[in-house]
Amino acid sequence: MTALLDVRDLSVRFAMPRPSLFAPRPHLEAVRQVSFTLERGEALGIVGESGSGKTTTAMAAIRLVNAAGGQVLFDGEDLLGLDEKAMRARRRDIQLIFQDPYSSLDPRARVADIVREPMDLMQIGTPAERRRRVGELFELVGLRPDQMNLFPHQFSGGQRQRISIARALATHPRLVVCDEPVSALDVAIQAQILNLLARLKAELGLSYLFISHDLGVVWHVCDHVAVMYLGQIVESGPRDALFETPQHPYTQALLAAAPSLARRKSRGYVRPVKVSGDPAGPIGQRTGCPFAGRCPRVRDLCRDTAPALTRQGPTDVACHFPGPPD
Amino acid sequence: MKQPTAETAPAAAGDPATAQRVESPAREAWRMFSRNVPALLGVFLLALVLLATLYGKLFYGGDPFEIVWAPYEPPLTTPSVPLGTDYLGRDIVAGLLTGGAPTLTVGASAALITMVIGISLGSLAGYYGGWVDNLLMRITEFFQVLPALLFAMVLVTLFSPSLWTIAIAIGVVSWPQTARLTRAEFLRIKELEYVTAARAIGARNRRIIWKVILPNAAPPLIVSATLTIGVAVLFEAGLSFLGLGDPNVMSWGLMIGANRDYMLDAWWPVTFPGLAIFVTVFAVSLIGDGLNDALNPKLRGR
Amino acid sequence: MTPLLEIDNLRVTFDTRHGMVTALDSVSLHLNAGETLGVVGESGCGKSITALSVMGLIPQPPGRIAGGSIRLNGEDLVGAEPARLRSLRGSDVAMIFQEPMTSLNPVLRCGDQIAEAVMLHQNVDSARASRLAVELLDRVGIPAPAQRARDYPHQLSGGMRQRVMIAMAVSCRPKVLVADEPTTALDVTVQAQIFDLLNEIQRDVGAAILLITHDMGAISEMADRVAVMYAGRVVEQGKADDVLDHAEHPYTRGLIDCIPALGRRDDTLREIPGVVPPLHLLGDGCAFASRCAHADRRCLAQKPVLTKWRHHPVACHAVEEGRI
């Protein structure tokens, strides 16, 4: 049986302004030949820092950003090859939850209309059925029916995120792309939304493509995890293996950097892996490993030759010198 | 820096427990507007001007072109011509009451033309970007650098002065501002996530432009439309003053234009229509400012 | 020993369209020389207002310090002359803001901004101030500091900008450094660098840090002591280890248990239901009562007072009565 989503060599390039009139137009390689698969009923987490291309990857996979190359097989059918009309029809299977609960809902529409809109657009059911479905969705995500006629600004951040989830579920999608769905929320509210997402996944058999910069959140929600750095996947694998025995120095650095209750100032903690500097910009040509500039383990080989993503132990790693931290 | 009041504001605005009152953004804007005293004064003044223009003739008859008294009769001297007469002996009150309609009609139609051209081109440029944007913005700039008054004068002299040609001329020279404003709003809003959300549920471009972005871009456009009416009224008056108005229709501008040579001998034939124009434009500006305050969410809660 | 900074019974009110609300109520905190006090809570709990009060930056109106005192080295900052506050700001108390992009002046070179801060409070000429600025940039770990000093803020990355902010803040060796969510806008690897840098600077300069954060992980890595705030009041206070390991207040427990921590194997996270109530709707009882599983009639009727219990001070009737 084919995977629900099979992304092969996906690339995205953005054209930049020319530096001078006759110079060739430079391109920003936001996503470089990224491949991953997502099985039915599972959640794949894509983690990375800003500029890693994690959101662009997901948006290109569902054709909200134009891809420069590659294939996106959804249920065996290449989404990148569909015409506009066929893609619009496909959208009922693929939905999206956004990061910012304040800008993802049209401030001038009542929330019941927001949740109903996907069904209106795709002409699913009769108007009465749609209204009933809105009621079901409100209950499903934990909103009260008497809140249906309110406007988005009358809700708190967590409740708006529930509305966003209800809208995404309106068309019974099979794949839900979650783009940092809790990073704009307070911790206490975060837990409410994460629990809701976990419950919906189990009850409705949803598959998530889950974008986040927060390792703890990804740990909690995802079955598989891919770590991205400057447009490439540097390590991917099952959750436990990736978090417990990370092989790539960048994954190790991310884990060491995540604030943790286990590290106490009183006990004078020392980070096991430290990286210096910020990620370089993704513009221009690059030879060698994307992480070479910040890697504690860097050697000459890393600057000249880009490592390929290969199975090394429990995870797939793109590193010439993988292994546990020194 | 985080605004210190921001800590209290979201809780106050989004409290779910008390948010039982269904208040739409438009309703909330109206509530803000209705508490704004200068804006209400503007509404009152404009209503007064409109009522006088529409129904004034029912109570105060008389042809504004008819010579009814001796020329240069000062105001408040003769009961049958309360505000005096002009250089030909025509009744100024009759002129004021009749002259409002063409001035306001031209103002409103010119504003309408401005909005239609400006919003259409601005939204296309802002939404599609790329070469569409480039082309439309170059056209906009071309119109923007034309000296507006001269261009309007040329248009009016080419196509014989009538109310319609004047309205079109004003519309054609004043749309670029609206186009730029619309484009800027579209550029901002199209990056917001609810627009991506609309695309993700398969909405077409036309729907996104009209149903999603435009309503959210409306507040500054409404304000700008209001202010455009004021500008258009002034423009019409200016053209008439220069003798380019329709000579067969009495308007405030025409009254000023016809009497301008005798201004030093008799102040009243130009002052009263001037005051009428001033009050109209002032009222419209007050309303525009009030709408701006009411529709601009950043000012809410003050 | 008297503490370096002592906030006593501070009450701050704001005029809003819902009438007057109390943003801070009976807040008492103290900060000893060379230590880090973490103030933690959700948005709307008053932690940023606390930071701004210490800086004397509460906008008045609509804000008003309605009572209490803030003493720095024994000198009361509440009611101090604006000129005196200005001279203290930057020299004795300095602040690091959340958003380094908007808190640096975009049209001034980074080096010049630091030099300007130095010249405001120290009697040095501009050449010496510029040299000091480069030294400071070097001190906060900016590579090639002499070149970076000539850069404008937009030419630097977010992490570098925050380092520039820190350099500026420590330029006059302040006694108190107020850091308001200093890493919220940064990536996690950069956040770790900034945490390590702040700890290092504290060891070198001996500054006391008032760290405002929503992140219990940051508290664990940075703070010696912690104050948990909710709806404008301190609900629990104590040594960081003590509070993290023996949290008493249901809110503190909730904040710790709702973190999706790495390695935690529970399927569902502990939730704190509901949201922080808006300040204008606070009644007579405990502000947390509506979200608390242990609330009873007394909690709804009477505000609990911060009193020392088992390990450290807690403001909770249920803890006091031994119901938890």
C-alpha cells in the first residue's frame, strides 16, 4: 500500500532582485531536494529554525507555494502535475492550520460562516447539512454552540485556534498540515490545543504534517521527525530514535539548546553540545554541508562535499561524521 | 517594545465568558462613530446642506438666473432678497439653494469615478503583482505627474463643459491616489494567513479579491472616498471659477466665478457661495476623520 | 543584608475603557546583588508591567502607581524626579527588550548607539566611547567587533542584534539588568547562546538580573529565585529549585505540568482550562479560582495572601488548609 504522502526531491526557489541591470538574477534555494513520506494516521514533524525552509516545504507540498521541481504523491497521484481545477477538487482532502490565530481568520466574518466556507466552496451537502456539520465541528473542537454567531475578535487565542481547526476539518480531510499551530499561544493554552490535536488524530484517523521549531511539541505530537537546516533534511527517523540517539551534530545541538527543567542554574549545568553563530542565509550557490559553518565536528571534507541522507543506525543522517556527541 | 497596555487589552477584547453580545466590526465602528462629537457635527452640517439643496426650492421659489432687483443690493436690507443680489441683480439665496445640487452631484460622481478606477486598478496591481503591477503602476504614475487642474481644463474645453464632462475630468485626474492606497492595502492583506486559508480551501482569485481582501481593505478606502468628495467639490468650484463650468447650470462655483471681478465692490455675492462650499467640505472632512477613527482598529479602546 | 532592589506592596492601575483596572496588586519582590530573579506567568499576568515599573517606564496616564514602593539601594523610585530616574536608567538599571529589531534605532550604526549610551552616563569623549563600544561588542561575543560596530541594525541577524542590545545594557555596568523575554524572538540555538552569555556576564559584572519570561525551562536554566505571577499578583515565590521541585500553587503546578517536555511519555498533557480572566472582571476571590480544580467557596469569596508555607511563600487557600 502506498504512503498517504510521498514527497520526492522537492525543490523551491525564489527569484531575488538583480544586483545590477545585466547581472544574472540570483535565486534563493529555499528547499533543496527534500524527500519524505507520511503514512496514514501518523504525524510527521518537521523541525528547524527560522530560514530552515520547513514551512516552505510544507506549503510547496500542498501547492500553496510553487515548487521548482520534484514530485508530491498524494495517495499515489502527483499533486504537482494536476491542473488548477483538479487541484481545487483535491483540496478537500488536504487542509491547513496556521500559526497566528489572530491573522488566520477573516475579521469580518462570523465564525460559523468561517467554518462553513470550505463546504460552501466545494459544494458539499445541502445548506441544512452544512449547518448541522458546523454544529458538530464546534462540539468536536470544544466550542459552545452559542458562540457560532460571534466574530473572531471576540475569542481568545486558544479558541481562535479551535475555530481554525474546525474549519480545517470541515471537509473531512485526510491530511492536515499544521504550521506552528501552538507557537503563538501561552503554555497553558498550548497544552489544550496539543491535547485536542492528539485526540482528533486518534478519533478521526488524521495524518499530520506538523511544522514546529519546538522540539518538545514535536516530541509530544509526532511519530516520525525530520530535522531541516538551510533547506535540507539533515536527519530523519522515528521519534524515539531521533530524540534519544541523534546522530547529526545539528540535531544534538538543537536538543542541547531546548530549555529544560532538568538543567538547573543551581547545579551549574553545562550544555553538552554548543554551536556558535546564526544560520547563514540561504542565498546563492553552496558546496559542502549546510551546517559546516557552525559544526563543532567540521573537517575539510564537509566544506567540499555535501553529505547525502543515508540510513546510519536507527535514523537517516546527512553527515560525513555522524555519531553520538563527543 | 511591548506596549504596556497590550497586556490588558487582549483579555479585555477577547473575553469569551462575556462575549455574548454579537457585535460585528461594522456595528462597533458605528458605535465609535456615534460617540465622536466632531463627526456628528459633520453629519449634521452635511445633512443641513443636503436638505437645503434638495428641498430648499419648495420653500423659497425663484429662478436663480432671473433678475429680480437692482444689482449690488447688500444683504439684510431688502426682505425679498435676504442675502442681497449680484452684479446683475440676481437673487443670491435662490442661487445658493439651486447651486448646491450640481456642485454636490459633480462632487459625488467624481468621487465615484475615482473609486471605481482606483480600486479596480489598485486591487489588480496589488493582488497579482509582477508585470501586471509594473504596468498598472507606470500608468498610475503617468496620471499622477500630470498637472491635475490643467489636464482637467483641457478635458473640459475639448468636450464642451457639462456636469458629466466635469465629473469625468475630475475623476480621471484624481484616481491615482486611490489606486496606490488600494494597492498598498492589498499588498499588506494578501500576506495575511486568512488569505492563504481561503486559497487552501480552493477559493478562486476573483472570490479572494472581492470577498476576502476588499472588505478588509475597505476602511481606509471609505475614508479616502469621503475626502475625495470634498476635493471634488473644491475642484468643481475651481473649474467654474475659471469659467469652465457649465454656464447654463447655476452652481456655487459659477456664482463665485461670475462675481469675482466685482469682489472689491461687493463682498457678498462671492462670500455666501464660498461659505456654502466651505461648510460642505468641512462637514465631509469631519465625517472622513470620524470614519477614520472609527474604522481604524489601532485607535479602538481609547 | 538589605536587598539591592526591593519592591514592596506595589499597586499599579490603568485607566481603560472598562474603567480603572488593577494591573499589579500587592506585589512584593526583592532582588539581591548578583542573583537572578525569574518572574514567570502567562501573558496578561503583569510580569511586563513589573519590569516597566522598575524602569520607571509605566506610561502615565493611563497607568498610575497607586501605592507601594520600589527601592533601589534604599532610594525610592516611586515619586522620584523624572531627571533622577533618567540618570538611573541606563547607569544603575538597564533593560533588554524582547524585540531587538524594533528596540534598536534603525538609522544609527550599532557602535554609535552603544557609544551614545556610554557618553550619556560616563564622562568620556567620543573617541574613547567608540573604543569602549568595540570592546563591549567583543565582550558579548560578536566576531569582528570593529567591523560590526560600523553596521546598521538591519545588517545583523536577530541573535547579533540581541547581543548589541546586551552590550548597550551592560555598557555602564548596571547593578540591575531587567530582561523582558529577551529570547522570545530568537531561534532555539541562539536562545541558548544568549542564556549562556547572560549567565556569563552576571558572573563577570556581578549584575543582578530580573528575568521576565513565560518559559519554565528558562527559569530552570537562568534563575536563582522565582516569582510566579497570576492576574497581577505574586502567587508563589521561592528558590528556583524549591519551586520547580515542590510547586505548591495549583497554577505553578499547571505551568510545569503542561510543558510538552522532551522524553515525557504521557499521552495527554495536563491542561489549565480556560484563560486568564480580564483584569476588569476580577472579583473578590482568588483570580485563579475559575480555572482551579481545588477551588471552593472560600476561594471565590476571599483573596488568598502570600504566606510562607512548607517550603516557601504561596498564596492559596487550598494549600493553607491542607486540601492539596
